[in-house]
Amino acid sequence: MRYAVPFVAFVSTLLCFLAGSAQAQYDVGDTIVVIRDVPLKVQDRRVAELFPGIVANVQKVQDDWLEITYTQRGWVNADDVLPLDDAADYFTEQIRQDPENRSLRAARALVQEAKGEYREAIDDYTALIRADPEEGSSYNNRARVYFADGQYQRAVDDYTEAIRLYKAPELRALAHNNRGLAHEKIGEFGIALADYAAAIRFNSAYVDPYNARAWLLATCRDPDFHDGPRAVEDATRACDMTEFRNAGFLNTLAAAHARNGDYDMAIQRQNEAMELAPDSWGEWCRARLAEYEKGQPYTQAAE
């Protein structure tokens, strides 16, 4: 339900932010935030629906239109976004005028999360949970922030509640996969593997749990969980599902081949990963390649 707000104050605030948005000069690489429900377009075709709080990077600029990626590449008008640094204040003002509008609070939480303001994001998600304790997405989103903040047991607890509340198999698969990542962080490797298997059962077309399971089987710090052949099988499936164009999945496949003792393939896949990976991965990827060239598999260090 949408709530009425004082008309004059609303218009004044809206015009202020719209003017700022229209005047903003965006460059490739800028981080922007969607501030209203709008379509993502390719030419005149709607390819996705955007909602307030979506954070994306500008990939191209053409007049007043910005190309971003959200589920797929497309264009959004510059009047419908704000720079990341301005978005939290915008949503705070909207919440002040419409305090019962939960979508505005969720949007602000997404912005705070993107800025690394985890305490503030957790507070907003907690308020959303108090307002509707049966909404699984609020638990899932708060769990994601707990995980980013290194609070892994709290992440596990919230993902567990999300799994209980979610009805759609695709959403349960997502929460199982993410809970598995949290279990892995706290050293509960067997439980993590069970979560990855559950995620695949709920949605066999979901690629992430194949990659996550392969990474654990290939690189786990507990050697009892090493399984090179299974890691290669899962990592190959993840790469096949993404047409061998995902640097992270290729990196996992390289680690799986190394654990399986096939260092020639490990080196090949690691080089392929490095060709696709962002520059920020360079040092880490080169270190893995050096290990494989020495005939050594990669094992994660203890947390």
C-alpha cells in the first residue's frame, strides 16, 4: 500500500533530487543507484524491470542514457538514477515523508550495503523484519550483509529462517547456496556440501552451487574433503553453463584440475581465467598459476 505524503513538501523534495540527477554528469565506471520503478531498455524493448535501490556501474554513456547490467545489459535514463554517494540521503528523505513504505527502507539498505555501511544496512533490514516477520527476503538480505561483515553464524541463522519462509524453489536454492558459503566460512564443510546439494536439488539450472561445491572439494583446508574428480565434474558443469566465459568459474576449474593432478589443464584453465578476469585479480591469479607450474595444488588458508 502506498501512503499519502504532504504534496508541497513531496514536490519540492522530488524536484530538488530530479534536478540534481538531470544535471549530474556520468562517466563510464561511475556507480549509480536506481531511484524509482523503471524499465531497463534495449532500443524500445523492455528487457527487465528495475526497482529503487538497484546499484550498478555505468558501462556506456549516450546523451541522457546510461548502459548498465542488471540480469542483462540495457539502458536507463539518467533522470531515474542518482550517484551512489547521494542515494542514501535521497531515500532517507523519502522515508521521512512516507515512513510506512517498506520498499524505500529496503532501497536504502541496498545502498548502505553497497557502500560498506553494514551496521546501518542491518538496522534497516531488522526494521523490515519487525514490520513483517514472515517476509523471507528480509532475512535473506540481512544474512547477506552479516556475511559481508564477517558475522557468519548470524548469516547462517538468517539464511535458515529465509529457507523456512521461502516457498519458491529458486529462492530456496539461493538461500541454501548462500548458507553453504557461510557454513564453509566457519569450518562446517560437511554441512556446506549438504547445502550445495540442496540448492542443486531445488534448482538444477542454478550455476553457483556447482561452482561452490567444486571450490570446496578442490581447495578445502581440511584434506578429508578433497575430491579432485568430483571437483572437476562440478567445475566443468559450471563453466559449460556459462560457455567458459566466467573468470571465477574457470579459476575454480583450474584449481579442480590441480587437485586432480592434471597440472597441464590447470595451467591452461588458469590462463583462460586470467584473460577474462578484472585487473584487480591479477596478483592472486598469478600466484595460483605459479603454484600449478610447480606442480602444487591450491589449498585455502585457515580463516
